[in-house]
Amino acid sequence: MFHVFIELNAPNKSNKRKHFLKNKQKLSSNKMAENSLTDAQKARIERNRAKALSLKQSKLVSHPYALNRKDVNSVDGTSSVIKVQGTKYVDSGGGFLIEQAVTASQNAAQSSNATTSDQPTLVDDAISIPVHYDECLMCGEMFADSFLMNNFSHSVCDKCRDCDGEHSLITRTEAKAEYLLKDCDFDKREPPLRYISRKNPHNIRWGEMKLYLHLQVQKRALEVWGSEEELMKQHENRLEKREVGKIRKYNKQMKQLRMEVRSSLYTKKTKAVHVHEFGEDSYNEEEDTYTHTCRTCNFTETYEKM
């Protein structure tokens, strides 16, 4: 067995010897080359070596977020730990923050530090926000969020919302024309009606539309007029006044047209023109003029005779 082991390892020893001889030859050749270099070449080599060292040292700049102390939880002791809003991140040094895994030993150390320290430390910065649930007026189920509740404070879930019926939206102009409401009924009367703003589909440059909930507009109309019968009466009265106004406008236009076509049939009454009745003339010799006076209005006129 010992003889076989020597035979197996004999090639390895020969290889190592050959490699050693090659390195020795290279070193001797390098020394001879260095001895053959001139002083100017050696000085240039030293300058290049100094430049390379300074360049290498300038690139090895410490990370700006690196801590002065080494992290006790890091494996190699070179990485730094950054705490952002209660969460620890390990700076990889390449522009990435890796969230640090919390082990059981770390949790135990944090709990022990919290009990021994005078000032309380927050282990978890999470804040529990209570969720408010509302009861749907249509189905009676509890819900936490819905379109009508958020925009119009109307307690109806999204499942029961009737977009084409009582939960449809109506513009301010349509509501004023249909329910005979004024601007003060929308904004001044308590509580003010809630609305959502949307771009005008007819022209983007026009002002935004105010969309109200149809059901709330109906309730506000009942508050203003008292009942649906009174609202219908107001509609009828306005229609009658509108018809009367149209008839008056039509008659006025027809009368004006007749006057333009047959103006001889329409004479305007004007005041009578006053005609002077002068008395006898009186002669002024110095100025060579004549003067006479009206008998009714005492108008005096002076003139010359040719």
C-alpha cells in the first residue's frame, strides 16, 4: 500500500517542482528587466503606481449613511442599520435597503429592554383605527363604505344603490326647473345639500356641473312647498303666466306689423299747433322797423318792410 501511494503522488510532486522552477525563472527575468530599466523609466513607473493608489483610495469612500458603530446583528460586522419609522433596514451599500429580519432573541431583548428602561419604548408603531359600520336603509346589512354614504351621507350600500331610480343624480339647473327651487334652497337652507362636481360633457371650457342626489332634492322641495299638490299648483300657475305672456307678445308683434303695412289707418293724436293772431303794426322811425304783438300769447315780432 505504501509503495502504491508513492507512485500515485509522484506526478503531483513533479508538477509542483515544474511550477516552482517556472516561477523562479519569471522572478529572475523580472529582476533582470528591472536592472535593465533606466532611471527615467523607473521614475515613470513609480509615478503611475502612486496615481493608481490615490485613485483606488478615492473610490473607497465610506457610505454617507454608515453608522460609526458596527451592528451587533450583522454577520460580518460591516453593514449598517437604518431605522425608518420604527422599522430597521440593513444598508447593502449598493443603493438598496433590505428589511432586517427580527428573530426570537431580538424580540426577547426588546421586551427585556422595555421593562428595565425608565422611558417606555414603542415596540410596534401601528395605530389601530376603529372602523365605523352603518346600517343600510334598504337591506338592513352593515357596511363600512359606499358611494352614497361618502358623497351624500345617505346610508345605503352599493349593492342596493338604484342608479336609474331614486338614487339617480340630477344637475342643479334641472332641479331648479323641475322643483321650482332657488339657489338659497340649495346653499342657505339648513342643512345644505351635498353634491359632487363633474366636468361638463357638452363643453370642457364651461364650468363644472353640480350633481345632487335626486331623493334629497325631492325632500328639499317638499320642505319648501309643503306638499306635492302645492308644487303642482305652482307649476300650473307658472304655465298660465307663461301662456299669457306669449299671447301678449304675439298681439303686440301683430299690431306693429299691421302699422308697418297699413300705416294710413293708424293716426297718432298730437297736440294742436298754436297760430299767432297779430294786431296792428307799429312803426319805429329811428330804426325803420315794424313791430306787432299776438293777441293771445303776447308774442312780439319785429321786422322790416322792403
